[in-house]
Amino acid sequence: MLGVAVGASEEEAFRREFLRGLLARGPQGGQLVVSDAHEGLKAAIAGMLHGASWQRCWVHFPRNPLTRVPQRDKALVAATVRAIFAQPDRAAAG
């Protein structure tokens, strides 16, 4: 983790200010940013970290389906998503 900031919103302006402060401390040459999918953050990354790719955080990604299903189905959906993420990739499967 390179930095933490608390703000009133997830707006791009706040995220740009955070990135300015982060970059002022010296990190250079970042190629990948892993974060949640807030639009303001994604826009700030695209606008300030030229050439860096963005990837959705693997913790946030599987949680999102749970916000769309009824409470009674959450355990089943969570188990299914965990099973999907537990699958070996092609390289590991041989």
C-alpha cells in the first residue's frame, strides 16, 4: 500500500489530489494500478498515470455480485464466486 486518504467523496478532483501527493513522494514508472472501480478514481488514474493499466481489486470484484442478490441467496452466490476464483489457471493445471 502506497497511500491512504480520506475525502468527502469519490470524485475525480479528490483522487487527482491524492495521486499528486503520492507522485510527489517519488514513485515512478508504475505500470499497473489495482483499485476499486469508482469512476472518479479510474478517471484520475487515466489522466495522471499515463501508460499505466488499471485492474479491479480482487477483493472488491467478487463482493459486487452480493449486492445484487436477495439475502436468502447470498451464501450460495458467495460460495459459487469463491469456487470460480479458486480454479487453477492454465499454467497451474498443466
